[in-house]
Amino acid sequence: MDLIERIINSKEDFYNVATEYYYNIGQDDKLKQKIINKSIAILIDHLFIPVPCIEIKIEVHNSIEEKYLGHYILYLNEEKEFLDEFLIFD
């Protein structure tokens, strides 16, 4: 099975991995945050992230105020191993 098929067949697993990594970076106020799955992409060209890789984006919202806080981007290799991450709060 190629990479695209694996992602399509297990996209919820990829989002779960991204959410897990997000909470592991010290975001422990889970009750006040709502995670929204945004996108999964295959990155084929980048200046400093090893490619090809899988880019998973999730949005973080305040669940009490229903307000957008920012987003988290996780980069994994084909074996779902960590490559890099970005947390951007607006």
C-alpha cells in the first residue's frame, strides 16, 4: 500500500497522533481547549524538514469562549516518527 492510501485509510490515527503530541508539549488545559482537525498533506519539498513527510494540521480553540487560539503543525515520516512541530498562537 502506498503512502497516500495509508493516510486515507488511517487519517483519524494521524490526527490522534498530532493531538497527542500537542498535549505533550505542555498544553495541559485540555478541558478549556477544543481541537479541530484541519488537514493532512504530503510535503515533498522543504528547506529544513526532511522530505517526503506527512504534515498534519490541527486548530486549537477555547471551548468556553468558542474562540480560535492558534494552530499546531506536526511533521512525521512515513513510519509515523516525529520530525518537527510548530505551535502558532495568534
